[in-house]
Amino acid sequence: MMKIVGMIVVLASVIAGYMLSGGAIAALIQPYEVLVIGGCALGAFLQANPGGTTTHVFKKSLKMFGSRFNHTYYVEILTALYEILNKSRREGMMAIESDIEEPGSSPIFSKYPRLVQDTRMLAFTCDHLRIMASGNMAPHELEGLMDTGLGSLKEELEHNSHAVTRVADGLPGFGIVAAVLGIVVTMGLLGEGDQAAIGKHVAAALVGTFLGILAAYGFFGPLATCLEHDAKEELNVFEAIKVTFVAAASGMPPTLAVEFGRSVILPAHRPTFSEMDQAFRGAK
């Protein structure tokens, strides 16, 4: 919600300041300038990034108007970890084999749709539960393996924000391209002597520069920052899962293992000990 408010504030501030200074709103409507800037930005983005990144960026950008990383989300993920670890401790690691082999039909995982719907997180969870079930890996070895996976995941998650940042960095330049093209058109009109037409084309050229800078710093720059925050929050959840599993592999009971994971969560959304205790009681 605040992101939408922020976008409205940016547009309202620019337009209000312009109109209060005596500017005509019609002068800012330059579709051909938008075509040049937008087309160049899109083309450069497609050249610089693989197809998968393009899809991810568009999907993530649409999700920036709301965040799944809220208080309830973290409680659900931690409770799911507690319940699966509690079952493995009471009945043995082999008892959760069916849960981790077919998590979609698992009576445990099915109670936690946020985890099931996140295929990457679900795969990360089940893969390392399989390793723990094998019993052939020491806790520090498990931690090293998970750190390696998280390093690769970090690179993948951060690529989206880096891709948008590069677009934001290029937009002022594309605005200048549109402006230069506008000046070229204007130069072609000098011989006709129509001062009104020349003035309109000069104004259109300046609008191109304006739109490129506004798009870069008013919209795409903040979008890149939002994607960066989203990547950090998602990685933080994986870190919590890692710490929980390493603690469990070290012999900690499920309650304490999940407490280790809870302590890793960023303070803004970290559930309290009492909230988790209540959630654990409801999961039993």
C-alpha cells in the first residue's frame, strides 16, 4: 500500500509543481518520447538478461505492491519446521520419509500452504531433511552444505534487483537520446520559420530528458531497492531454516531448534517466544 502511495506522491508533486508554475499539462504528453525511452530500456533489458530473469522481474515487480513476508508468514514457516522435526524426533527420521518425498500430499505440509506454494523453499526444506534422515552427515558438514546452497541462492535472488538497477541507470541516457532526436527534428524545421512549431518540438525534446530522469529516480530506482529488500527477506527465511536444521542435527529438541531459527529472523517481523509457543501447542 505504501508503495502505491509513494508513486502517487512522486507524480502529484511533479505535476502540481509544474502546473502551479504555469505549465500546461498537455505539453508533457509526448507519446513518441515515451516510445523511444521505453523501447530502448526494454531492448537493453532483454539484451542484458536471460529469459528467466525477465519473467522473474516482471512477476516480482507486480508483487511489490504487497509483501508476503509478514508476521503470520514467519509463524507459519517456523511452525511447519517444528511439526516436521517433532514428528521425526518422536517416531524417527524414517517416519517423515513419505512427507518429504511427496510434500504436496503430506498431512503436515498441507497445513502450511505458504510453504507448499513456495516450490523453491519447499524443495530446500525437503532436500536437507533427506540428508538429515540419511544420518551420514555431521552437523558442521550439513551447515557447510547449506551455506553453499544459500550462496548460490543469494546470487540468484539479487540478480533481479541488479537487472532493474541497470535499467534505472540507463534511463536518463535514453531520455537524452529522445531529446537529441527531438532536436534533430527541430533543426529540420528551422528553414520553415514557424516559431510555434519549433517551440513545440524543443519542448518535446526537453520532455524526453525529463521523463528519462523521472522514470529512473522516481520509479525504477525505488523498484530496484524494493526487489533488493524482497531478496534479503526471502534469504532470511532460508537462513532461519538452515539454523533450525543445524540445531536439530546437533541434538537440540524441536522447540529449541526452532528458537535458534526464530532468532535469525529480522526484528521487524520476528515472532515472539510466546507466539511461537502458542503456535507449537496448536500444532500438537
